[in-house]
Amino acid sequence: MAFKPALVVVDVQEDFCPPNGSLAVQEGRDIVPALNALLSLPFVIKIATKDFHPQDHISFASNHAPPNNKPFESMFTIANPHNPGETQETRLWPDHCVQGTKGAELLPELDVSQVHHIVEKGQDRRVEMYSAFADPFTSPNVTHSNLAQLLHEKGVTDVYIAGLAADYCVRFTALDARKEGFNTWVVGDATKAVDPASLPDVRKEYEKVGITIVGKDEAVQRL
Ligand code: VGL
Ligand code: ZN
């Protein structure tokens, strides 16, 4: 099968970056030159995703009662609205990427002129949605983006994923890309993590399912 690569640039938004982001990932802004280098390449389709929450989103610590509402620390059990027996433990966050706010905007230095399509995710207040494909519930999912359909329609064989954050939205987007049957590549030096200490476990998870971490230069050469 011919090599038909797609690029997915995940959540390169003000709230995930210093200096002012509410959920700033350390050095989050520093990956933009690498991302712009990737964006200049002839991928079949280049996609950017945006975390795009309503103010009452379930992942915001501010929407929960004390004492279990500490951003970054508290966990919350979310039930699948379609199947209340199915639950997910999720981490609570500071308010971030609220629709219509500065924090939800893509970084102005990101070369969005190269982006063909933007996927917004996390709009359903009832569920967390790290993956750009769907929320984590499986019986059934509560919300889907049209991303899998779009990539399949374009005949994509390989999905290259970069952006923020390596241990959350990049990770779950990569896992779902693999589940959709794509050869899946995470461009490691074009990501940054909320918890860098978690990255060895993320790497093991990728190995198990056949996701490969590549360097940006390797990705550039391949294209
Ligand atoms: C993300 C935490 C909460 C991400 C989104 O983009 O990795 N992390 N929402
Ligand atoms: Zn979020």
C-alpha cells in the first residue's frame, strides 16, 4: 500500500503553554519550530486539534465540591451517560481552553496556514475527551469527532502525532489512531508532557500496541 501520511498537531493552545496558560506544560511553547517544520511537509492531510470546553465541563475542578476539587490532585469518577455501570476515573484540572477565551486559541506562532482541518474536542460537558477521535467510553462512546472517518476517506495509511500534552491528549490520540488501524508515529521531540516522569510508562504502553516514537528529523526524512 502506498505511503499516505497524515499529521495531527494536538492542542497547541495558549492554556497549555507558558507564560499565561492555566494548565501550562513546561516548555510547551518551545515545540513550535518543530511543529512548523512538520507542517511544511507534504502530508496528505494536516490537522490541528483544539481542546474546546464549555465552562461547566466535568474535568474542571471548579465544577466540583470541596474537598475533592483540587486541580491536578483530585480524581473524579465519570459514568457513561449511556451506560451508567461503565465508569472512568479522571483527573481534575484548572479551568482551561474554555470556548471563546484567549486560552483556547492556537498559538499565534503556529503556522495554521498549513492546516487543512481543525478538530474541536471536549465540548460535551459530561465526559473527558483527551483523544481527538472519541471519549474513552466503549459501550458505546458518548462523543466522536469525525476524525477517523476523515482519515479513512483520504486513504491515510500513517498518522504522525505531535503537540500537547505527551501524556494526555497526544497519548490518547495515538492509542485511538492505532485502534483505527493506522501505522502510528508519535514525534517525540515535538511533544511536551504534563508529568515528564510518566513518559517511561507511556513508552511501554506504545510498545505494547505497536506505536513508534520517532524524532522530528527522522519524520522529515521519511516525508
Ligand atoms: C489536555 C489535560 C486536560 C491535553 C487536555 O491536551 O493534553 N490535558 N485537557
Ligand atoms: Zn481539557
